[in-house]
Amino acid sequence: MARILPELLESIPEMVQAFATILEASVPQAVLVLCGAVLIGFSVLIMGYLTAGAIVSPVVSASPRGREYQ
């Protein structure tokens, strides 16, 4: 169990080499990999934005707003 993190860190250069091999193979494969990276990056940004909103929303709504009209 203690070897999981070092093995994970050691596999990162191998992953980069594997993706570089795919990107060098042909132009259509490179385009597909880059499109996938853009889609994943966009999804991560949207989910991060929604998560930040869910965390901040209760804190902001709990603060007093001053006088409210009745």
C-alpha cells in the first residue's frame, strides 16, 4: 500500500512517452488526442466552477444582508 504513490509518480513519464508516440504516429491521431484533451479540460473547468459555487454559496447566503424591505 505504501508503494502506490511512488509507482504512480514513476508511471507519469511512461504515460507522457506513450502519448508522444501516439501524437507522432499520424496527424488524425494527434487531432483526436488534442480534441479529447480539450473536452476533458473543459469538463474539469466546469465541474470545478460548479463545485466552488456549491462550497461558497452557503457561506455567502449565511452572511447578513443589512436591512430588507418588509
